[in-house]
Amino acid sequence: MTPLATTTDTDTYDVLVAGGGPAGVAAAVAAARSGARVALVERYGFLGGTMTAVTLGSLCGYYTVRDGAALPVVGSFATEVADRLRDCGGAPDKPVFWLRTASLPYDPFRLTLVLDELVGAAGVDVLLHSMVTGVLRDGDRVTGIEVHSKQGPRRLRAPVVVDCTGDADVVAQAGGEFLPVDGPPQFPSTMFRFGGVDTDRAATISRAELHAHLERAVAAGIDLPRTAGGMYSVHPGIMHLNITRVSDRGRPPDPARTEEFGAAEAEGRRQVLRYEQAFRGYVPGFEHAFVLDCGAQLGVRESRRVAGAYVLSSDDVTGAARFPDAIGCSAWPMERHGAGRGTQWGWLDPGAYYQIPLRVLVPRDLDGVLVAGRCASADLGAQASLRVTAQCMAMGEAAGVLAHLATEGAQRPRDVPAERVRRVLTDRGAFLGTTADQQIHAEQIHAEPTRAGEHRTGGNRTEERDDQDA
Ligand SMILES: Cc1cc2nc3c(=O)[nH]c(=O)nc-3n(C[C@H](O)[C@H](O)[C@H](O)COP(=O)(O)OP(=O)(O)OC[C@H]3O[C@@H](n4cnc5c(N)ncnc54)[C@H](O)[C@@H]3O)c2cc1C
């Protein structure tokens, strides 16, 4: 076997990316395509993060829906992923419409292959089975990371580290500031797949009907934490379920507490078995269903959120906010998986979207590190919208571009003009808002940071619960 590395071994890169989920892969590929020497460090043996380790039903956040049409609100990297998935039979040609939105179902295994190809073609050094366990720092500046693998401990240095670990592990190790829990937190779910499903029959069941069937199961004594949820099918006979809800003494288990989170994993598996019983007994089309598999880990919707140069607010989301330093857009509702058996949705107006400012990727109190993905700077409500995968890819791509520009110019990321990042993203086909929006706000690009609530266009704050308890 290869001899163990020692902690004195140090490799130097232009950009380091911690975490190989949708944000991390986008960041690594974007920086490498700009010419940076990039290492991507991932604790599992495959890329995709929650999309493949937890296995989601569909790629959300890609569209806004207006007059029955699904219009993309992202481009560039996210579009490339969607196109490659379709090309290899890993996604249907058209999105699926549900509630007031639309999303693209995908095959998690094929996604791992698509992501392997993307990082390979971009020339990223991918370190799988490698856990980021510490940081190297010089005062408030992060200068690298410590990684543990079967090879032993290892140090990697770079002028910029992009933290895409979902739980903001790099920022935590560096002693960075996090946002307080400013509302009801979201609970995690164990995702699973049923085989043996009559998927033609199941496809005729509305969310309201599913809710009614599962409430009958609850009335018959089956203990289900949730009776409103999502079902997605990419292959005949197989149904993917987003329907469990795991808590630890009434609050979400903390992924940073090993014993607590491990117990929650076991509870998630027990819930899956109870859903098998409920579906077989009470939901048409599932009479012969069996649990095919569940995700490699419990799916965490929210944990640490970094305090950034700007904190995206719930009002920004529902008010379709505009920002001079916009690096992406989102129309996804605030989808909150709180306590109780339902899910709460806070919608934007049909066809509306908000912009994502670059500043949510820049930690307030640290240099040499950026964040992207679900740990970006947003209040709890805004995070419930921003966290979906298309927006994580958009944020990751912007962070990768910014990291390369900062390294190339020997600048702090916060000192790189947002306009330069926006120009690269636009050249790559990213959607940053309509041409009219870009013209209106072009002169504000170097303006002072906006306060929450500025530059809104319409929007409303309709909320509904995805069950009949409201
Ligand atoms: C149950 C559930 C259902 C969801 N359903 C959908 C859906 O249907 N559609 C949708 O678009 N979104 C959905 N989401 C949201 C979405 O999946 C996530 O918010 C999104 O994947 C976050 O992307 P990310 O890149 O920020 O982080 P993650 O996807 O969490 O990726 C983080 C990566 O970092 C790695 N990592 C973590 N810590 C370390 C470390 N210390 N060292 C090395 N590697 C590390 C992880 O292994 C992982 O690969 C769902 C989320 C959950 C939990």
C-alpha cells in the first residue's frame, strides 16, 4: 500500500473547493475552466452531494412558471448538467409541473457519471474519500485546508478556498460567524425508493389524494410524521419518495453532533419501513411496493448559514428583489419543512424571480474563503428557497469564477468588482435577469451594498400548507 502522508506534506493550488455537491462541482469546474489549478475535496466516493448521496426526486429551481409555461431562470452550468442528463437518458425531455412550479426529475446514478465527466474534462484534481477536518490560516485569512483520508493527514494550500460542504465546515473550522436561528428550523428527511410500484396508476394520484390516503393510514394507527410529500418516477415500476421527517426530541438533529445524528439516521430508516406498510395498505398502485433503497445519509435541508456581506431576506425572496451584484436568479418558493405533518410554501408571483447577490457568498469576517450552496448567507425563510440545486449550481459557478479572478489578480475576493464576475458568467450563458433589469441596474454595479427591501419588483407573500391541517 502507499505509505501514509505526513502532516508536513503540502500541495499548493490556485483554488480549493471543499465539498462535491451541486455547488462544489460547479465551483470547481468554473474555476478550472477559467484556467485555475483546482482541487475538489469530497468525503464520499462520488460527486453530487445531496443530489446523489441522499437522492432527490428532481432538479428544482430551474424554472419559473407563467401562463402554464416553464421558463428557465438559470443557465450555463445548470443547463449543461440538465442537457447532459437528458443526453444520457438520465432526465426526461420536459419538466414535471406540480403545485405552482415545475422541476426536472433525474436519475442519481447517471448524474454521478455526468459530474465525473464534467470535472474530468475541466482538469480538476478530484480527491474522493477525503474529509476536510481543519483549516490553515493566517489571522483572519484562510490559506488552506487539512484533509484526512486513508492516505493519512494532508495539507492543501490556495489563495482561495470555496466552502461548499453544505454545513460550512471550513468556515466553522476557521472560527467564522454564523447567522442565528431566526425562525422555525427545518427538519431533515431520509429519502427512499420503492420498487414494485404500478407507476401508471400512481401517476394519477394528486398530492391532495396522497395526503388523504396517508391520513387514513395514520387514523388506522400507523405512526407517520408526514402525510404531504413528493413522489417522482424516472423509471417504470420505481417511485422516489420525499415524505419522512426526522426529529430529535422535537428539534432537527444536528449533523455536527455525531451520536445525535447517527441516532437520527436509524430513526429515518425505521420511518421508511412504516411508510412501506402505509403505502402498501392505503395508496393505490403501491399494493406490491417494497423498499428498494434509501439514501446513503439523512438529507439535511439546513444547518449552519454563514454571516455574509449581505444576508438575503425572506422579503427579498417574496418581493422579487433586484441587486446590482446579481450572479443568478431564483423563482423557487420558500419551501419550509418545519414541525407538523405538512410543508409550508411561500410563493412568488407567477413568472417572478429574485436575484442572488454575490455578497451572500462572501463571509463578513474572513478572507481567503467563499461559501456557496445551502450554507450561503440567508435568513431562514430565504434559505428555504435559495437551497435548491439549480441555485446551488449558480452560486457555486459564481464562487468559482470569483475565486479564480481573486487568485489571478492577487486580490481579496471581496475586492474583486462584481461586474467582472457578472461578465464572465454572462459570457458563459448564465441567466442574471432580463436585459431590461440589467440595463436598469447597470449604473448601480459599484454602488454601496443595498439594504433588504431595495430594488423590488412586485411580488406577493402567499403562503399555503401542503396539507389540510391549516
Ligand atoms: C430531503 C431533501 C430533499 C430535497 N429535495 C430537493 C429536490 O427535490 N430538488 C432540489 O433541487 N433540491 C432538493 N433539496 C435541496 C438540495 O438537495 C440541497 O440543498 C443542495 O443539494 C445543497 O447543495 P450543496 O452543494 O450546498 O450541498 P450538498 O448537496 O449538501 O453537498 C455538500 C457536499 O460536501 C460534502 N462534504 C460535507 N462536509 C465535508 C467535509 N468536511 N469534507 C469533505 N466533504 C464534505 C458532502 O459529502 C457533499 O457531497 C432537498 C434537500 C433535502 C435534504
